[in-house]
Amino acid sequence: MEHWIYTLNLGGHAISINLDTIFTMWFAMAVVIIFGILATRNLSLVPGKLQAVSESIMKFFYGTLDTMVENDNRKHVPLVASLFLFIVTANLMGQLPLRIIHLKNGGELASPTNDINLTAAMAIIVLIYYVFMGIRAKGPKFFLHELSFTGIVMALVELLEMFTRPLSLAIRLFANIFAGEILVSIALGGLAYFLPLPIMLFEILVAFIQATVFMMLTIAYIGSATGEEH
Amino acid sequence: MVDTATISQMAHLGAGIAIGFGAVGAGLGIGFATKGLMDAVSRQPEVAGKAFGFFLLGAALSEACALYAFVIAFLLLDK
């Protein structure tokens, strides 16, 4: 839970960087990229094992996008699929025995999503994406549907949602992973080797559920931003 | 004036109260979600697989409210 913080001095401003998050994030990105390269290397009409698995994963994204986004939904697949695959890989990395690698300054390697900076960055990417897509689909009507009292109140509520949606996205993912790690360490203090095991199996379930929730909410936000009515 | 030891004790008390009330809401939410799943499955047993997926999604969304309280409690523990 402790981070390995490196302080960068940039023109008089001290910028602290969580280096352990950066290393584990690169590792998760490398796993996703290598999986992508291996899955698309020898594509054939009769799929092999790896191609069948990756095709069923892609069918999952296509199916959810088809049901929740109305028009031109296939173009959102790159963002949604890479968010889901990265979050799943990152969450599952927390169950690897990475803590046996001792870092200096008391830091420890764990899942990169136990750092709120990473989840907040992903939530802001989602915010920018759906606002951009909404403006491209509806123009200025994205902000103000109709010039009436109800329309102005709705516009203000949606302006507030632009702040609360990324906040809840970021805190939900971060707090689930962080609470899981604290739960495992408390169970480790209670009865080592036996008590953490069921909790770690539960954390594997949580990793998939939280990645699905993040993806579903992203799709729902894109759908409500580009759809005809709210 | 209040000394720092008292502030620290009160912050720990507040952390306990925060996570307690947060857990009440999330427990109610997951309980209602389970009730809805049981109703749906007992009425139409063939939708069990699909309903369980939606149940997990809803349970994760209502569990997140307890985790917001957990974050607040964790911030209070540092005081």
C-alpha cells in the first residue's frame, strides 16, 4: 500500500511520481499489447484456439455496445475494449506475489489500480471522450436541449454530472482494489496462509466485476451523450 | 483549545461511524438486489444466468457506496 514516491524537481515545482504504479502499469500494458499481437498474428478463416478466444471477447464488446449505444456504435470499440482489457490485467496483477520484490523507501509492487492517480486519469479520458462524441453528434444541443426553464435546469444538472461521473468512476475502481488489498493484509494478520486464500479468490471475481462496471458505465455515458434523447 | 490527542481520538471515532453508516446503506442495497434476483429466478428460472449478471453489476454499484465511506474513513485515520 505504500508507494515508492520519486520527487521530480521541475523549475522550482516539486512533482511527486509514484514509480511503482508506473512500472506495474507498463507491465500490464505490455501484457495487453503482447496478447493483442499474438492474437492477431496468424488470422485465418477457421480460427485456432487463441483466435477463437479473442473473437469471443470482441463479440462481448460488440454485443454490449449494440444494446446500449444507438447509432454508429462500432467506432467506440477501441476505447472500450482497451479500457476493459487493461483494467482486468491491472486488477488481476494485484494477486500476483509481487510483494516479494523489495523496493527502497518501503514501497511495494501491487496492482496499479490501487493508485487513485491512474484511475482518475482513465476517468478523465472517458469524460473527454464522451463530451467530444456528444458535441460531434449533437453540436451545441449537447449542452442545452431547449431554451426553457426545464432545459436550463437540465443543462445545469448535466454540467454537475460532468464533475461527479469521473469522480465516482475513479473512486469506485480505486476503492474496490484498495479495500481488497487491506482486507487481504488484515486476514494475513489473523490467520496466515489460510484466511487470505478465499479473500484472494473473491478479489479475482471483484477484478472482473469492476472492469465490467467501468466498461458498462463508459458505454452508458457514451450512449446517453450521443443518443437522441436522455 | 482542543489538544491534538483529542482530535486524533475523535477522528478515529468518526472513521468508525463513517464506515458503519456507509455499510448500512450498501448492505440494504445488496439485500434489495438479492431479493429482486430471487423474485426473478423463482418466477422465471430460465433467466437465472442473465439475471445473475445484472445482479452482480447492481451489487457492485451499491457496494461502491460503502467504499466511498471507506475512503473517507481511511482519510480520517491519518488525522
